[in-house]
Amino acid sequence: MIILVTGATGNVGRPLVEQLLAAGHRVRALTRNPAKANLPAGAEVVAGNLAETASLSTAFAGVGAAHLISFDGADFSPLTNGPEIVELARKAGVRKVTVLKGEVTKSPLEKAVEAGGLEWTHLSPVEFMSNALEWAESVRTEGVVREAFAGARSAMIHEADIASVAATALTTDGHAGQEYWLTGPEALTPPEKVRTISDVLGRDVRYVELTKDEIVAEWRRTGYSDEDVEFFLAMRTDPPEAGYTVLPTVEEVTGRPARTFAQWVRENAAAFGA
């Protein structure tokens, strides 16, 4: 069986490709630019864009299971061609799909998958650990992290754990019709994250707390829209309970404990100047 991985060069797609290949599965990796994908040699890399239905006909040929993302990888807007994607998948003989959610609300693709007669599993991760890479430059150059809302907790998840859950759902039975909320094993505040980075790197990294006005000014300077800023503030001042509630889902589905933030930092230490 060929397993199609869309968004194959993304934070979840890349480890999913690696894990499926390591387990001996045939993998077809969909990406906009195969020449720059730099994916493992065992993957069949094909060009395509989920947002452009016409580019997908060959991608689904012979596929038995598929990992889909519910948003456009370019701007993270929800895909609007869900019914067309599902029709292509059904005609190709796809039986199982996982759908990586981009928002709390149900996307058009999720609705189409549920209505299309496929064995679906929705993946609902909280904050990605890779968001900490936003601090990498200041950690490298100054040994400092500047962030607001010191008391805001996040049960952030290692992207490889999302991939592990997807791989399990695509290759084993018992996951159809499930929506898995996925978290890491601990809920950390910004100072606790910084302390972890400092401990792993073995050098002092200071946390400097910004005011609300200072962080908003920084977001605007970076180019975020008013809508983005409003969302960021809501997530930090009145976050949904799911964002900071640790769940055992990763271990229940995969049989392995969720990876810690310290492990993620060790794997990405070079980005922080190790």
C-alpha cells in the first residue's frame, strides 16, 4: 500500500515521511517543489498543491491511505476544495485518512472527509514546540528571550509525536472516527521554557518579561495583521483549556510517552547556538 503524505516538507509531514519509511511502508510525498524537498531517498516525491485540485490526480493514484492537512501551506487559510480532494481520494481507492487541523473549528476539508465515506482520524495538536525557534536568534546573539505573559502555560507538543499518531492511525485499525487532541507531557510557562533551553545548552539564558504594549508593538513590527495580533492576545490572556491541559493521547495511541520540551531543545540545539 502506498501512503500519501501531503505537506511533506512541513513540521509534521517531514517526520511522518521518515517514520513511515523507517517502518517499511511505501511513501509518496507531496510538495510544491520536489527539487528543494530534501526528503529521504526512499520516498517517492511528487509535485502538487492541495489547494489546487488539478495538481493532485497523479498524487492519489494507487494510494491506500493519506495524511492530509486542512489548510493551505502557503498562508495557512482553510482549504476550500475539500469535496474535490475527497472525490479524488475515493476514486483512487483511498481507505484511511488523517487530517491535521489548523483551527479549533471544523474546516471544509474535515466536513468533506466525514461525509465522504472514508475512515478518518482528525489530529488536533496544541502549540508546536517549534514555535520556540522564534527565540533562537536572540538566544544565539544575546543569551536572552524577551516575551510577555509570563504566567501563560502551554502543553506544547513535539511535531514528531503528531507524526507518530498519524502514522499509527494510517497503518493500524481502531482509529476511525476519532478526533485526537494532542499535547506534550507538561504545561510550561515562558520562563520555564527558557530555563529548559538554558539547562540543555549549559549556559545562562535570561528571560526578560515584556509588557503587553511592548509585545504588541513587536508583533506589529514583525508584520502581523490586526487579526493575528488579536488572536495572539486571546491565546495568551484567555486561552482555551485544551491549550494548557496535558492529555495522555500520544502514549495511548502510540504506546510511547510524549516527547519532552527538553528533548526537542536537544534535537534543535544548533539553532540556539550550541
